[in-house]
Amino acid sequence: MAEGMDKADLLDLHMLVEHVGPLRAGDHVFREGDAFEAIAAVRSGTVKTYTVDRDGHEHVLGFYFPGEVIGLDGIHGDRYPCNAVALDTVMLCRFSFPKISVLATQLPGLQKHLFRLLSRDIGRAALLAGDWTADQRMAAFLVGLSRRLAARGFSPNRFQLTMARTDIANYLRLAPETVSRVLRRFQQDRLLLVDRREVELLDRAQLDALAEPLLRD
Amino acid sequence: MAEGMDKADLLDLHMLVEHVGPLRAGDHVFREGDAFEAIAAVRSGTVKTYTVDRDGHEHVLGFYFPGEVIGLDGIHGDRYPCNAVALDTVMLCRFSFPKISVLATQLPGLQKHLFRLLSRDIGRAALLAGDWTADQRMAAFLVGLSRRLAARGFSPNRFQLTMARTDIANYLRLAPETVSRVLRRFQQDRLLLVDRREVELLDRAQLDALAEPLLRD
DNA sequence: CGTCGGGTTGACCTTCGTCAAAGGCAGTGG
DNA sequence: CCACTGCCTTTGACGAAGGTCAACCCGACG
């Protein structure tokens, strides 16, 4: 959902970086209502962000992989508006936000970069809005993961679903059973192979075609 | 969807206002791609904004009543990102955006006001996102209309649906037939009376209860 | 070996979209 | 004044998609 910092920016910033981790699965990076003082780039592992509504139901907002940035949605307040939790072993870099925003006023490239990161995160909402079918949502989710992982140097066709089925379902606003059934049917139709949390995309063209109406815009 | 300008702001601005109208039903205020040079406050009548996707399908974005402001979503580009069309006889005031934005740098209240208008418009998306039932969407639509009209001095319980059923359906992402059926059922259940485009809300408590999960946030 | 949490599967049912047809109001022209 | 026509709306019948419920499976771990 978020585009990472490139090498040049990391060089500019390496003096105000604080390395954090390793966090274990279930550890929180920050919680809703915590004072907003830093954003963080994932170095390894997967982070899930979510909120809990007043009925106690969890709402998964997004998943973040190495190179991606979490905490940006705290910018417009002094508190984080959501929780961030490690799904596996996670390493990250914290950037003090006061320091980075001062720096952004001096580095025009950095400010532009931050705005891009923000708007990228907003576009994520396209997955949720609209009345897409379960197949389209699932395909868009997988294609989106694949592209993001590929952009980070991972294999675009074989990867791990580090999040639970219930998290995927919650994120896509589907029932967990539906996620299970769609994956099974995709496998029957030779679109992919899935074994536990391991996925291999086979028919990329067809998955792209399914995902296209969600990912364009 | 947008909060209007209050009296004090109108006084501040009355020198750079251009009165437009009357427009007849079907006349366009602006079209997608037109150069963005002004925002406009509706003085009377109803305006619908919409886009047309590359498959030729219309997507209704919102409805605007007297006191509400259209064109704000053009701020981040030099072109309007959508069409705005009059649904009935419409009068409006155009505010040159270059002039207003210069003024905003001098009047702190105005700048804050513009930001509030913007964020209010963004919150509208809650109606579309989420997997709400047809009943919830319809109730939220009616309660939302009622509140906005009441804030402008109109009756909160009796009002005209100035837009076609197909527009309501498109906006709520429902089939027109579903809109028709939900309204009929609401009437059977004594939640409201509806005759053609005239609506009277009867059981406000129950409608509020239906709409509540959509309108809170 | 038992238990526990996540995942899968099947049966069922609700909701809503689609299709087709008919009703009603408005504007037009005879 | 009255057909005629076109558009919006309603209504009914039907079907597909996906949620719910319940049971079962299976790998992990004590």
C-alpha cells in the first residue's frame, strides 16, 4: 500500500534513524491513541494495521512489507489513528517525525516523497469501495501483493501469505469461508497453486484481467 | 456533503462573487476536464456531480443543496475531476478560486473553513465503502439529507427528492429496483411516507438507528 | 497423545441484482 | 380535448453470489 524510501532518501536520513526489533508475531509497533511521534519503515517481516470499532469488531486496514512505511496516517493528528502489529518477526527503522518534517522543509524531494506515500495509501481504499465480486477482490489482493513484493526484489510468482485467512477476509470485507473457497476454485482453474500459506501464481494474465477494474483509477 | 459558508464569510467575500443562473434542469455547471478556476455555492435548487468511467457508465458522486459548495475537488489539479449538472432550477454564486485562495492566506478563519469543507466531502465516502445493507444505505441517505436540509432552515421531516431514483440508486450503489422496494417497505413499516418524489419521515428514531453505523466515524 | 487455533468443507438461506412487463405522469402533436 | 409517445418508476419472478452455521480436518505444541 505504501511506496518505500529509495536509497538516496535513506542516505539523507540515516542519521535520525532508530533501529527497532526484532519484534515477535503479536508485538505491537504502536497502538491507537498513542502519541504520534514517528513513522517507521519495515525492514523485514510483515506488519498489519487495524482499528477496533465500538462494537469490538476488528477492521484490518492494510499490510506492510519490507521497504514500506507505516504510521503516515498519524500525520493529521497528534495520536495514531490505528494499531500496528507484527505478523511475524519484524525489524524496522523509526524516523522521528518532528525531525523528518523539519528536514522535509529543506529537501524538496523528501516532501514530495511524503505526499506520494500519503496519496498511495489513500488509493488503497479502492479495494474496499465499489461492489466488486469476491473473485475480483481476491485477484486484486494477490496481484497487488505480487507487484509490491516484486518491487522489493522478491519473487513475483511465489510468496508467503504471512497473514491469517481471517485477516485477508476482514481486509477484503469477505467471510473467511469465502476466501477459502475462492482460493480453492482459483487452484482448480489453474490460476494458482496454494498450500497452507504458500502461494504460486500460475496464470498471471487471467489474474491481472480479474484485478484490472480494481487496480486502474 | 459540504458545509456551507456562514454569514460572516459571505460578507467577507461578497465583492468577488459572481451570480450565475437561473440554470435549467440538465444544464451543466462545469464538466470534467474544464479548467478549474472557481468554486460555487448553491443558492437554490439541487446540483448533482458525477463522472463517466471508460466503459461509459455514470457514477454519481454527490448531491448539493442550497448553502453547499461544489468544485472543491478541483483544488488539487488545474481541471475539474467531475461533471456538475443542475437537477432543477438552480441559482449559484461563483467564487474565483485564485482570488479566494489569496484571501485565505490573509483570513485564518477562511482557510480553516476551506479545509473543513474538504474533509467533510471526503467523509462522504463512508456511504459507499463498507458492506452495508440496502436498508442501512437508504436510511443513511435520507437521514443525511434531512440533517443537511434542516441545517439550511428547511423542514427536516418533509422534503422533495429532487433527484431521480436511478441517481439515488447509482449513488448508493444499488439497483433502482432495490431503491423502489426499500422505500415501499419503509412505508409499510411506518418509517416514512413517500409519494412520487415527496418524502415525509415518520419514525426518525428507527431511521437514525439504521443509519447510525454509517454516519458515525 | 490430547488439545487448540486456524483452515476447509458442505448445507442452507438471505439479500440483492437481473429480466421482463406493466403502470403512470408529462410533454407533444393532431 | 384527446391520443401518442417516452421516460421514470414500480412490481413480480427468478437466479446468483456470498454470508452463516455446523462439523470436521490438520498441523503445532505442550
